[in-house]
Amino acid sequence: MIRLPGRNVYVLRSVEELYYFDSQVAEVEREVRPVDFWNFSVRHPLPFMQSAFWIRDRISSLFGVKKIGGFSAPVTGRIREGDFLDFFLVEYVDETTLVLTERDRHLDVMTCISTEGNFISVTSSVIVHNMFGRVYMFPVGIAHRWIVRAMLKRLQRVGKNI
């Protein structure tokens, strides 16, 4: 895990070494902690997300990938390194940064939710280990960008009500 220069954003390796990298930033009405964004995303999932997770699990399980089922409940209480938020391992957490990972034999995924004042960023980095990881990332990479963009826009619209 490395920190990008000048930002409280973490990625798996240098950007040049990543198979997939996406970083999106949005300005919101008020300061939001990373855990607030996580809880907002879990409480207000995009309409198709549960179906997308179901399809992902059905196809990926044929290749020995564990089912993830999707997102479940908002976080209550304090988050600590080593905790799990659904299928993600919490690798680092402080007031402005939440680093989540999922690693398996096909790929390593890191999502970093970070805030600075009224700005929130969601940065995802992926390292693939084999052909299945590359094939998997083709549709997931496209969908991921769209999903994050939609969630950040939704937060901008209704974020004051978090």
C-alpha cells in the first residue's frame, strides 16, 4: 500500500504498475467522513446493485471465486483496522481515510475513500494475477466507474441529509 503524493489517497502500488486505476472526486455541501459515505452507499444503493452482485456471484463462483452477496448494513460503532465491512477488509482507517481491500488468487482490489474539507474521493486500484482477473475486470472496470460516479452525484444531491 502506498500513498499518492500530496493526497490522503492510498493505492496498491504506483499507478504505472496497476492494471486498473480510477479516482473520482466530488465537492459536497458539508464535510463528510469516509464512513458516512460508506453508510450512505449501503443505505441508498443504486437500484440495480443487488442484481449486479447476484450476477457477479453466479458467474465468478464457476471459477472458484467466493460469493460476496453485496452490501448489507451500515456501520455502527467504531471501525478498526482488521475489521470487515461486508467482504472488504479494513486495512487503514482514520478520520479522513478508509482503505478497504479484497484479495484472492485472481486479483487484489483496494478502494480508498478519503475526504478533505468538503471534497470526497473514491479511488480504486487493482492488480490482476491471471487471465480470469483480466477478463473479470473488463466489465467490472467499466461498471465501477459508472457506479462511483452515480453514487457521488447522489451524495451531492442529498448529502446534506446524511
